[in-house]
Amino acid sequence: MAGDALLQVEDLRTYFHTRGGVVRAVDGVSFDIRKGETLGIVGESGSGKSVACYSLLRLIPQPPGRFESGRAMFDGTDLLHCSDEELRKIRGNRLSMIFQDPMTSLNPYMRIGEQLIEPLLLHRDVSRDDAWQQGVAALRDVGIQDGEKRMRSYPHEFSGGMRQRVMIAMALITRPELLIADEPTTALDVTVQAQILELIRKMQCELGSAVIFITHDIGIVSSFCDRVLVMYAGRIIETAPTAQLFYEPKHPYNQALQRAIPALNAKGRDLYTIPGAPPDVSKPMRGCPFAPRCEYAQEKCVTSKIELWDVAPNHRSACLRVKLGEIDLTPAERPDTSAVEDPVRA
Amino acid sequence: MFRFIAGRLLQMIPVLLIIATLTFFMIRLAPGGPFDAEKSVSPEIRKSLEKYYRMVNPDGSPRSLWLQLGDYLGNLAKGDLGPSSKYSSRTVNELIGESFPVSAELALWSLLIALGFGLPAGITASLRPNTASDYIPSSLAMAGISVPNFVIGPLLVLVFALKLEWVRVSGWDDWIDRILPSITLGVLYAAYIARLTRGGMLEILSQDFIRTARAKGASQLRVVMKHALRGGLVPVVSYLGPAVAGLVTGSFVVESIFQVPGLGRYFVNAAFNRDYTMVLGAVLFYAALIVLFNLLVDLVLVWMDPKQKFA
Ligand SMILES: Nc1ncnc2c1ncn2[C@@H]1O[C@H](COP(=O)(O)OP(=O)(O)OP(=O)(O)O)[C@@H](O)[C@H]1O
Ligand SMILES: [Mg+2]
């Protein structure tokens, strides 16, 4: 697996040294992604999904942020430790990012067109006119007609959904080898969402691009992602191919998540909510971060060292008791995830 | 936009009228008059002078202040600020026309110095907050704000004119004479501009769209110049209105220290001599200048912010 990995992240730790203490936003995350693969990252709000991905391009404000450890090998370059110059040549060129908040992520002082074609002007040997034409085409691809005129508008003249589409067009315009999309479709209606996903899919087919998809939308995960990482309190607690992750959860947290998804549950049954709240990542933690909320937790879950163990082929889990074979989490009924459309906040 | 400018210019008229009226009564309420200092003035000459300035009626009886104000405003409408009460052969228009270009030049050099040092210092400080490259310019700025210019001026003279003898102590002939007065006047504004730039840039650089620019592979220089500067300079530009007013009107201390023949010196002398028309003329001139400059600043601010429209 490591051989053809496009990006290989090892033991990434991003801490924020704030006045209130050290926030361990990402605490020892390792994963890799192959060419052409689509990797989903799911997890509750605050579990460190965005910070983990922004760390890969060193987009964390430092201070207060600091990379305490880790490597992120992208085609032979360690993104966390290479020179600014090297990193700049990768950013927006071979590795693009779509940000979570389209309302604040576009520059209010610059015309849409200027911002949209900036990656081309920075990384490609194109004339301004050429780049401009490509910009118009890119807008058309994300469903914004009237591109010539729209290129000259300012962000405040666009709706939230249109801004998000501009962000997407901007990230795709250099046809990157790796696209990191942080909840890219939250402000879009279902038809536009499908159109965008289709666009990303097409780029993947043509260029073999890899995509990291952060989302709360289980529907998107199940229909779009090959593999899923589940994050909890700054760590990965389970990773598996998508179907396997849903049908055969190997971590109590994942199992609880499945039960909390309305559409996966039979009508009329009370919706399950996970008791308790995610841990405060500014406090040091021992053992399994989910243990305080876990119905299967035992003394050893807190005292033992927790790792991400192989528990089945292609399936890794950070549950000690699953690893020891003491519990089996496979649900009795097989939920039909393909029918799920509701965006679900975990 | 045309309507916006026209509206603002029309607003200027009542503003100037109120300022003219208030200043007129205030200067007349002050004890003494324009002809008191000159001991040589005989009662006859004094009488004729007062007639010339229409402070008394042709028959020698005192003329009411309201009528005198009416005279003044009537002339003002024609753009005539009247004859100087101190130098009877000169008009206030002439005196301002002669001395203001000197003050304007001094103010311009000072502004250039203030921007030339303040902007780079503020930007540098904002790029690495709370490190040496922030503390050094920031504490220099603090010093610039704390030390008054009547201390800086003589200090500069002491070092560069008297000790090193690089420049002359005072005067306004060569370009070299411009250096010390411009620095003395500009320091305070450089310091304020540095602080405002730092604050504005820090605010903008922490915005999400700066992260977007970095994610696209923009260099630090490009991030600052193309993405951050326009928004980051808004506080500085807003400050330029009051700053220019201060530079133009506040120059009298510096003009006195360095013997610069500018409007500030005329103005202060006029106040001491109860040169009624000169004081009034200078106040109105300053007021008009400040209003016009603030209008200019507002236009620039609207131009800088795409979200704003002329209302
Ligand atoms: N600049 C910062 N300073 C201090 N703490 C931060 C900073 N940025 C993020 N954090 C903390 O890092 C943790 C992870 O945040 P992150 O944005 O990665 O969550 P997320 O999983 O993306 O959540 P969401 O689904 O809401 O986007 C949070 O506890 C957050 O408070
Ligand atoms: Mg996030």
C-alpha cells in the first residue's frame, strides 16, 4: 500500500498553544491515500478534521499552532518540513484545497475573476487572456452561466452557494493531483451538489487525481468515497473501505454513529444519541478518548496504550476490546446506506 | 458619484458660514484691537484706519458688529477675504497665497516621510507579531507619539545643524533646509501611521481569505501586496483626513522653530496682533481645506471598498 501512495501522513500532531492550555487538535494521525482514490473523513465538529487537512499545506497559524511531530510525504516531498519555496510550488498547483466557509474564504476586495485565475497565473505559463478564458469555462463547469460578466463581479454580489462554486472552480482550475475538500457542498442544493460531485469524479477519471473529502453527509460518503477515516478527539479511531465501515463497524463510536443516523434507522424508533460529550482536547488524555462515553469500556481501555490496530483485512480500529476479540459490533440488520440523502450532523 | 460630491460641496457652505460667524465674534470679544500695539499710531490715523476697515461709520460713530459681519460675509461670497488689519497695504488673499504654498510644501514632505516610514514599519511589524521585527518598529512608533515636536525639532538642530553642521539651523531656501522641519513635523504622523498600518494588516492577515491566497501558492510578498494591503490600509486612509489637517494647521510650531515663512506663522502672529481679517481668513481657509480633504478621503475609501456605493 505504501508503495503507490500519493500522500503518506505519519504521526501528525498539531497542537495550539493557547492561553487556556495546549489544544491537541490533531494528536497522532497517520494515513495514506493512493492516486485516484477518494478518502472520506468524518467525525464530530471539533474532532480535528479541518486542522489535520490544513496542516498538510502548513496553513495553520503559527503561533499559536505548532507541528509537534509528523511527516507528510507527497510524492517524495515532506510537506511539513520542505522549504517555503518548494511548498509554494505545490500549493494550488498539485495540491488544492476547498475551504469550509465560502462566505469568508474569498477576498472581498478582489474581483472573482482575479481570484479564480490566480492559480493559473502563479503556476502555469499562460497569458492573462488565456487564463481568463479558462476562468470563464471553469465557472461554466460549476454551473455559473454568464461567466464573462460574473468574472468581473465582487464576492459580495454572489450568493453563498455561488461563492462555494467559485471556491471549487478555483481549486480545480489547475487540475491538481490531490484535492482536499473541506465540506465543499454544504451550501449547495442537491442538484448542484450532484453536478459538483460529477465534476470532481470526471477530473478523477481523466487525471487520476486523489480526493480527500471532509463531510458530515453520510450520503456523499457512501456514494462517493472509497475509504473512510473516522476521527475523534484529534485521532483516527477507525478506517475501512466505505461499505465495510458502515456494515461492519469495528469501533463502538462508529457503531454509535450508525445508530444516530435517522435514515439508517427503522421509522418510529427513537433516535439514538450518544451520551456525554466529546472530550476536551486541551486536557491530557489517557488511553481511549471515547472510553468515558463507551458502553463497552473497561478499566484496561483507560490504562492501556491505544493504537490503530489491524482488526480485519483493510480495516483498522483503535478499540482495544475489538482487537482482543472480546466484543463484536456487527449490527443485526444491514442498513441500506445507498438510499441516504439527508446531510447528517454527527 | 457626481451627486455625492456636489452634495458634500453644498454642505460646506453652512459649515463655513457657522465657522465664519463664530470666529468673527470670538476674535472681536478678545481684548485689544489691531491698532493697539502700534504706539506711534496717532488718534487721527487710528480714526482713518478704523474708517478704512469700516469698523466705524463715516461720521465716526461705532458701527454694529452685525453690520460688520454682513460686510465680511458679503465680500466672502465674492471670494474676497478683505485687507489685512495689520498690514493695511496687503490683502488676506495675498498673504495666504504667498505663505500657504510654503506650508503646503512642508506638509507634503512631512506626509511623504510619514508614509515612507510608517507604512513599511507597520507592515513589517504585522508580519511577525510579537517578535523582534514587531517590537522594534512598534516601540519606535510609541516613542514618536510620546515625544512632542518642540522637543524633537531643537534636538535635531542640536545634532545635525550645530554639532555635525550638515544643515543650517533655520531658513527655507535650499532643498536641504526642508529636511529637518519635514522630519520634525512628520515623526508623529509616521508613528501613528505605523501603528494603524500594523493594526489594519494584522486584522486582514488573520482573515480566511488570506489563507485561501496562501493555499493557492501565493508568495508572502504577493499575499501582502495583492491580497492584504487594500483592506489593511483602510484605517490609514481614514486617518489621512485628520492627519493632513494636522500637518497643515499644526505646522506653526515647526515653522516657528525653523523660521519657515509659512501660513502657520502668519496665523499665530495674526492672532497675537488681533489682525481680525487675517485670523478669520486663515481659519476659513483651513476649514475649507479640511472639509475638502475629508471629502477626498471619503472618495478614496469608497473606491477601496467594493461593497460601498456612493449614497
Ligand atoms: N487557531 C486555533 N487556535 C486554537 N484552537 C484551534 C484553532 N483552530 C482550531 N482549533 C481547535 O482545534 C480543534 C479542531 O478543530 P477543527 O476545525 O479541525 O474541527 P473540525 O473537525 O473541522 O470541525 P467542524 O466539523 O466543525 O469543521 C477544535 O477544538 C478547535 O477549537
Ligand atoms: Mg472543519
